[in-house]
Amino acid sequence: PLIRLEDYRPSDWLIDTVDLDISLHPQKTRVRALIALRPNPEGQPGAPLTLDGDELALKALSLDGKPLDASAFTVTPQALTIPAPPPHDFTLTIETEVDPSANTKLMGLYRSSKVYCTQCEADGFRRITYFLDRPDVMSVYTVRLEAAKAEAPVLLSNGNLVATGEMPGSDRHFAVWHDPHPKPAYLFALVGGALDHVRQDYVTADGQKVELAVYVEPGKAGRAGWALDSLVRCMRWDEKVFGRNYDLDVFNVVAVSDFNMGAMENKGLNIFNDKYVLADPQTATDGDYAAIEAIIAHEYFHNWTGNRITCRDWFQLCLKEGLTVFRDQEFSSDERSRPVKRIADVRTLRSTQFSEDAGPLAHPVRPRAYKEINNFYTPTVYEKGAEVIRMLKVMIGDDAFRRGMDLYFERCDGTAATIEEFLACFAESSGQDLAHFARWYEQAGTPTITASGRYDAAAKRYTLDLKQSTPPTPGQAEKLPVVLPIRLGLVGALGDLPLQTSSNAYAGDGLVVLDDAALSITFEEVTEAPTPSLMRGFSAPARLDLDLPDAALLRLFSTDSDAFNRWQSLQTIAVRALVAAGKPGSNQQALAATAGALGAAFDGFLKTDALADPAFAAQVLRLPSPADIAREIGRDVDPDAVFAAHRSLSAAIGEALLGNLPGLRAALATTGPYRPDAASAGRRALRNELLGLAALAEPAEGARLCEEQFAAADNLTDRLAALAAMTLVPGARREALIDRFAEAYAGEPLVLDKWLMAQALIPESETLERVKRLMQHPAFSLGNPNRVRALIGGFAANLTQFNRADGEGYGFVSDIVIALDRSNPQVASRLLGSFKSWRMLEPGRRRLAQEALGTVARTPNLSRDVADIAERALA
Ligand code: ARG
Ligand code: ZN
């Protein structure tokens, strides 16, 4: 059924307390839930009670302690209904039995490498017991866990530990946990197993003692230190920047090896995909260290933005996710380089969210309807949701933003809130009317800002004309103007020019707000012909259509005060040339000219100031990806033509830089043992960017450099970069390095995931056969989401090979989606999302992709997850 935002009604019943007694067993776990029900004063008096279930088996049921007569209720695996419940408070004791070992969906209670764990967001709790499984029903939980001591010496749940003990005359023991903070069922969690841990004491800014611990598989405690260190840093940061203190005696993080998503913010017991916890120099890259830091922070920040204040219903998902992504981005910006973080985030936004917005799965940041909520944990809700918060901050200013957050924490603490309640806090703190701004939550699609400038030298006047439009998206044909904060400057030969304007649209500090279809601004006393630098810091999630000649863009690269736009200027030159050259039958002459201009710019940059900020320089040198170019072309895309243009530009740039390479690579080498800090990581990033260019420009010499680097490296970052660069060079040396890598990391599944993915991304027609072969490799398993995302997800992200002209790439992925759907619908539906850009392809591939989607859609007994994506993709 379709669930609609406008159909929201408060629950007729509330559950104040939940007492869970869970006896863990690999196949027969017994769950006894004692729940205290109360009629909701805001609900319908005398309403029936229907509790949600999912694949549940009821073993016993009592009301106020007395077994309930079979005539008084009905039960199916999906629901437990009491048609005429008592019209006052009462309790139910519900006994169910679940099989964690058979739970391949990884929702509810399951076992991952012998560890019991749970995932209840969005609606997994109903797979454990019958419940009012909706986020606006918040309860205080007391949880007694019991298990065989040998199997599960560690027993964890939410809140504080209140008792432990042995079960006399048996091999079992128990632990009792109590969480004083009322919470929705999706934040419930338990863990049981044999786990090692690292721990640290922490005292919050308001003086509360907290025991922090990170639990990992036995033998892996040596890899848990970075996560714990990140946790301490993000806790301090949240105290300082948002005034938020932690609120329990313990905070536990547990890493498990089978997990559908990245991690989960269960109150006091965050459960993570081990990929985002485990790190040491030999098994994690610089990127992994940064991702762990960001995700540890993200889940921790949810304690306030998500847990203390949760969502009224799942339509409000961005209330917690967009805001929390914004918070984790800010944390990483403060810990590392703000401009480099911004560039990296914008790359992700464009590649994942802009492409979602441009295709059949486009939806607003707050969707209006859904069939399967798990399909809405999307780049639009998360990343665009974070951009909306960032714009809000720009619009109202830092002070009003902080006061608005304080007000939100004060006013909504302990509640299940809405976007309206959130925005009201900022309207109040800023005195601004945010009604128009709120359209960002309702309207899907990426706006385009079209800009053009005119300079009147005699009058020393510069006029900027701005327009906006948003293309139609499914179900939203007509689009209205949104509020677009545009940070800007006028750049002269020596840098920023002073800004003066008579127009009141101009705020005087480099911010113009385009909230209508069009706007003109006139700047006075402009003493030289300026180059406009628009959307500084990427001030809105929009496209910018501003036709500046290459020379003007090169001027921005050398003189703009805004680091983001310095980076953007050369990207724009590359995108424009690649879009032109990537269309079939286009003239390749222009591309050669661009290669010359970019090569010279990079060369000059590398010789002068690149070494001052290598992380930034690495971003400058990294061209937009072929997929970025395909998205920019937007229709009748021929992936092979795009790829060929991209390859030729990259190789030409590599050639232009060859003379610099040995000296630069030597200068960038890091000395001493590996350290994951941002500065060292930046040096490795630039050095490895150069390695990739070398491999393209001069394959034999590049291959030799890769072999040399692989042998000499003392860390995974450099070894993996050597492997990745080597994949660009076909031949026996590549195959030899692939084999050496596998030998070196046998028994390291997370490292072998990278090895699988590097091979899945090889842009050659043999790759499909290679991927099929790798599915038989002992390192691969269809049952583990990380393995599937690495190999099959990697292949589906391979622009030319997933989109093979013969359609075999589509057939391969769609067959796996169908097979996987029987065991794990969430992983299957994510994988099917790889088809989201099929409509932009040229007609031959479009037809083949549509056929593959049709085959999926017609498969009997599809999960709701996969059926929903297939239907929407085809609609
Ligand atoms: N709330 C988690 C996070 O973003 C994501 C959990 C999503 N899980 C799911 N099955 N939809 O931190
Ligand atoms: Zn989140």
C-alpha cells in the first residue's frame, strides 16, 4: 500500500514502558515482552489495538497477567489485533520465538559471524515482537538478556547496565540494561557474543562520567583505536559547537561484519558495519580513516538529532538525517581542511544526488508518499537534506542558526518532531519568514541558475542577470522558484574587487538571494572588467550555467579568494570540453586545445603552490569522472564516447606533467611511520593522483612505478593506489600485481573488498567475465552485503561495462538482483538502484536497460523493496 504524509494520524494507543526478556539461542530465541499500554488522549477513544509484526510466530499472550482467550484477538505473522481492548491502561505479555540464524534480511535480530545483533530502523523491531512500530510511540525500555556464557560472554543493550549474574545450574548468564530515555522502537538494540573491546573514560563538559567502549571481533582490538579516538573528539566537538552533552553512563560501539548500511545510532549502543570501525595502517586507507571519523561522529551526533529528538513519522526522516549529515560534515571540516572537505562533499552530492534528481527515482527531501521506507534512505534525504541545512545557516547567519538550534533542542527534546517544528525555531531566532525557504523540502529536482554579466566600462557598472529554473521530475511537472543563496564576488586582475550596489537584493557581504524566477543586480564603482565568482563554497545545491571563457576561468583559478571556486574553475573547463567531446561524432580538436590549457595550468600550479596544500592540489588534479560527464550531457549518452574523451584528456594531461613527476613524487613522499592525519593523507593523495596520470601517459613506466610503490609501501593507501593505477594498464604485469595483492591480504575481507572493486571497475570488455570469475573466489559471498557492494556494486558503477552495448551488463546485474531479493531485499533494491540513470542513455542501451528492469519487475514474489524500485524506475 502507498503510505501518504497527509494521512498521518496520532496513534490511538501509547506504550509507556517495555520490559523485554530475551533468551538468546542460535535458532530458537525466546522473546517475552511486557508492554504497558495507555489510550492516547490525542487518538480515537475505544479504538481497536493493532500491533505490527513481520514474519513473527506468537507463542503466548496475556492481558494484565492473565492468558488472553483466543476469541479476544486475531494474529498473523504481520499483525496482532485486539478488536475490543479495555478502555483504560493495561499490560500485554507477548511471547514470540525468532530464528536469528535464518534471518538473512539483516533486519530485526540476526547473527553475524556468531554475534547476535539487531537492526531495527526503519521497521525491524516488529520482526522481534509485536509492537506499535512507529517513531512517535516512545517508551522506556528495560531489557534482560540471557545467553550461553561460552557463546555470548558479552551482552549489551541500550542505556545503563543495572545487573548481571549467572543462571545457577546451567551454562547460561544474564545482563539487565535500563534506558531511562523514552525512545521509539527503531532505536532498540542488543548485542551478544564473544567480543574484544577497547575502552576509555570520558567526562562530559557538564561533569558526567561516561565509559566509552568499542567492541570488535576477537583479535581485532588493535584496529579499534581510531574509532575510539574519533568518538572522543566528536563528543568534545558537540559540546563546544552545539552545546550538547552525552546523557548516559556508558556509550558502546559494536562492529559487525554483516550489515545492510553503514551504521546505526541505537541509543547508547551504536552498531556499525565493521568497515566503518576497523582501521590500522595495513588494512585501512586514508579514505577509510576519514570515513570512520565521519560516521562515528554521525552516529554519535544522532544522540541529540535523532534520539533525544526523533521523527514524528518516516516522512520526517531528513529531520534527523539531513541535519546529522550537516553536523558530521562540519565536524570533519573542523578536524581537517574545510575547503577540501567541501569539495569532496560536493563531488559526492553531484555524483549521487544530482543523478538521482535527474532520473526516475527523483523525490523531494521530504517525500510525500512511499511504499517501502527503506528505499528512502537516499542521497536526496541525506546529502541534499544536509545542503538545505547549510543554506539555512547561510540565509539566517551563524548566530541565528546557533540560537535556532538551541531553541530546537530546548523545545523539542523528548519529542517526535516535524520539519515544521524545526523550521519554526529558526524563523523565531532569525525573525525571518521561512515559508518560501521550506519549499526545498517539498520540491524535487536540481535547479539551474543561469547567470550572465555585462560590464559598462564608461559607467564603471557591472550588471549581473540571474535566472532560475528546475526541470520537471516524476509527479511534479510544474516547478516554482526556490530560495537560492548565492555567495559571490567580483574578481579583478589582482583579486576580489570591493562590492557596492544600490539594489536592496544585495546584502552587502557577498550574498545575493535569488528567490524569484529572475533577478538583476548592478554593482557600482567597478574599476575594471571583473570575472564573476558565483556560488562560492557551493552555496546552494544547484547547477550554475555561466558561460565564462577559459581565460576567465583560469583567472579565477589563480586569483579567486574562494578555494571552492578555484577548484571549480578548472573542473568547469574540463567538464565543458568533455561534454563537447563526449557526444558521438564530435570534433576532438577542441579537446586537444583544452588538454593544452589544463596541462599548462596544472604544470604551473604544481611548480608553484601545490606543495603548500597537497590535499587541495589532489582535488584540483582529479578530473570529473566519466559518469559526471555523462550526467552533464544528460541525454542520448554514449558511455563509450564519453569514456574515450575522458581517457584522451587524462592521458594528454598526464603527458604534459611527466617532466614534473619524479621530482614531485619524491618531494611528496612522507617520512617516518604511517600517520592518518589530514596533512599526511593529503601528500599521499597528490602523490597517488600523479601516479594515476603517469600510468595513463606512459603505461610501461607507470606500471614500473606501481610495482615499485607496491613493494616499498608500508601502508594500504599507497598499495591500493598502486593497484588502482595498475588497473589502467592492461597486460601481464597488471595480472601479476592483482595476484600479489590477493596473496598479501588473504584473510583480510575488508581489504579484499577493495581488491574486488578495483577489478570490477576496469573499463574493458573482459571485465564482466572477470567479475563472474571473481564470484567464485573464496573471498566473495553473495550473503555478505560488503562483498556484494564491492564486486557487484563496483561493476554496476563501471560506466562503460555496466552499460555494455550488448546489454550483458544489465542482464548480469538484474539476475543478481532477482537472486539476492530472496535472501536480502534491502541489498537487492540498493543494487537495482544502479539503473537509476537509464533514461539518459542512447536509444539502444536505453531499450536494453528497460528490458532488464522489466524482467525484474515481472518476477513473481518480489520483495516490496525491489518491486518499488523497479516500478518507479520504469514509470
Ligand atoms: N539511521 C542510520 C544512519 O543514517 C541508517 C539506518 C538505515 N537503515 C535502514 N535499514 N534503512 O545513521
Ligand atoms: Zn544517520
